[in-house]
Amino acid sequence: MNNNITPCITVVGSINMDLVFRTPRMPMLGETITGTGFQQVPGGKGANQAVAAARQGAEVHFVGAVGDDGFGDHAVRCLAAEGIGVADIVSATGKPSGVAGIFVDGNGANSIVLAPGANAQLSPEHVERAVATIASAAFLICQLESPLASVMRAIHIARANEVQVVFNPAPAQAIPNGLLALVDYLIVNQTEAAQLSGIEVSDTDSAARAAEALRAHGASAVLVTMGEHGVLVAAPGHQRFLAAVKVDVVDTTAAGDTFVGVFTVGMARGMSIDDAVIEAQFAAACAVTRMGAQTSIPTREEVLQMMRSKQPRGVP
């Protein structure tokens, strides 16, 4: 591992504006309740993952779409302020930017309603115009808040140029046969693992079965993230469960995205898969102690500081 290198990572994905409501509990159908706070925070799974990687010291470039509105302008400025390359972000004329309404209860759990807006306008042709950006990276990160056809095109470009692929298929949907065979690292939560594998995931044993089923479909390595419990790692000749870092949870928004971005940087720097997972777990633990999406994502120094103060518990 070389902590001094600056890995180049390209993210193809979504950009949203998150409207975050803090509430003591989730409202029932037809009920109006009084919240305890509100924030407007840049988000979107793709943008969050890009910010997470950039704050760990990676060189990051973004391929995505925003609307021609104030939300889109603000989101792009925020990415640029993180040092992220925004030349391949297109503005969809006449379309609104993506927006997410996020409700966070008193225990830090959230419910989200997503209006994709301009994210749905990111076409395979837009991705094709970013071939040089994708081909020059060490790793490509993709999710599924952008059209599947565009994500597939990005992954095919990456494979053709020997760029490693990290795929976070969220929100989960049917994936064409053969796509997982192009993926180096598949990162799924319990729900996504169950939907994609057909195996209900309720504990480490079922997570392991689901991971191996997904590997049988072609993914080289599979990580099943299990929230406060930990992460099941399944790779060639290697399987291990790594318990989560225990913290007081304030808001789980962007924890999974933080994990993806930090894990990718760790792998790009030459870490073992277990060490990259552990570092990503610490970063996600740091994120859940704060409100919001990109406002919660830690810097590298903050991750290292938490690692010095706590130790994870690995279970072979």
C-alpha cells in the first residue's frame, strides 16, 4: 500500500439536492407532524461517492447530469469546490435537477423519496463523450440512480481500457445477464443482495450465500454491507465478516456512499480488500455521527483519527 499516491477515479452517477427533514418519528399516512429541523444539502449517490473519494485524497472526475436550475448550479459548484472534475457534467435544458426528500427520525434512520429529474437524462451518448475521462482512471464507480443503459456503457468502456469497476447497484433493479462478469467489486446492502441473488439476507450465513450466488453470476468480489452489524466480504479464495464500528448514530444518510468512495480509494492505493473495508467502515461510522449527505462525509484525517481511537472487531 502507498498512502502517498493520488489515485485517479471516475464516477458516473447521480447528482441531487437533498431536502432533509429532522423528525421525532415518521409520519403515518395522512398525518401531519412538526419536525425538529431542516437542511438543504447537496447529495445524490454518485456525487456523495465522488466527494467521499476526493476527501480521501483521490483525483476524482464526474460524469453526470443536472437541470438548468439553481439546484443544479449549486450542486456543480459544490463538487468543483471539492476539487472534483466537472467538465463531463451536462446541463439538461428544460429539466429540473434531481431532488431527494429525506426524513430522519430520532434514531437516525431515514426514509427517502427521490425525484430523479435530470439524472434520467444522462444518455449513453453523454457517457460516450466522456471516454477519455473514464479510460484515464484507475477505477470507475457506478450506481443505478442513472439510466441502466448509460451505466452499462460506462462499465463496457472501463473494461475495454483495463479500468477496474466498482458497482453499487442501488436502487436495485434487474441487471442484464453478463453485466456482473464485468464488475471487479460489487457492493450491495442486505436488501439489494436479496433482490439480486434471490436469497433473503438476515444474518452472516445468508449474506455469505447471497454473496457467493452473486459471484457465481460473474462478480469477482462481493461486499454485503449490513448496516450497524458489519460487512461480509466474499472474494476469490477469501471470505470474512468484519463487524461494524460502534458509534452513536445521528443520521445514516450517505453512510453507504461514504463506504463505497473510501473503499475504492483504499483499493486504488494497494490495500488488501479487508483493510480497505475496515477503513471504509470507519469512514461510514464517522459519517453517521453527523447530519446530511455530503456535509457528513469525513476527510482522510478525520478517518485516521477515528481509527486511532477505536478498533474494529473482525470475525473470521
